[in-house]
Amino acid sequence: MSGYDVVGIASNGDEAIKMYKEFTEKPDIIILDYRMPIKNGIDALKEILQIDKESKVIFASADRSIKQEVYSCGALGFLDKPFSQQKLVNTVNKCLNMEDVKS
């Protein structure tokens, strides 16, 4: 996918945290959804950043009402669903380059 490798896919927030903890080499970018079973994306975001405050997290959600909360919790980007592959790649590139992607 545009030169990036997907190193894991979690089906819920708890699984995402567990996978993140088990990675010996942390992923460059984490993409979280808001509505996930067991643990929502905001709670998963907070836990991941407690583990490593340098983690780069992008949020993807159709619920725009959480956008500011997500940014205040530490996400670097927000993708409004639905989004194109090009929008995803552009947001990932900006976050990897630490550009301001908040809009």
C-alpha cells in the first residue's frame, strides 16, 4: 500500500493495546477508529501514549464531534470517514514528517 507495510490489525481496543505492547519494534504510525468493541479508540489512544508518548497516532472516524478531544489527547491526525486511499497516504506522510495535519 503506497510503500507502507501493515504490521498488525486489531479487532478491538484491548487487542490493539496488547499488540502494541508485544511489538519489539513499534510501528511508525498507528491508525485507530473511535467505535471499537471492548475499548474505544480514545481510551486505546490514551493507553498507547502512556506506554510511549512519542507514538504517532492517526484517528479515523465518521464521528466528527470527537475531533478536538482526539487532538487534545495526543493524536496527530484525523481522517473523516469515508476517506480515500490518497487522503490516508497524505495524512500518514504528514504525520511521519511531523507536519501539522490538524484541520
